[in-house]
Amino acid sequence: MDLMLIFKIIIVLGALIGLYAIIRNLDIIRIILIYFKDKLLRK
């Protein structure tokens, strides 16, 4: 019973960390796309 509880806690923490990493990467990707768009429209 305790083993299942530990696995559930590990899975929830892993999901939260994964979502945080994805959100951070989306911000970085958005900044890169805006930079390239500005660079293309500047010409």
C-alpha cells in the first residue's frame, strides 16, 4: 500500500516538472519565432 502511494507521488511530481519544462520551452520557442518574424519583415 505504501509502495503504491510512493509511486503515485513520484508520478505526480514528474508530471508537474514535465509541464513546467514544456511551458518554459514554449516561451523560448515563442521568443525565437518572434525574432525570426521581425528579421524577415525587416527586409
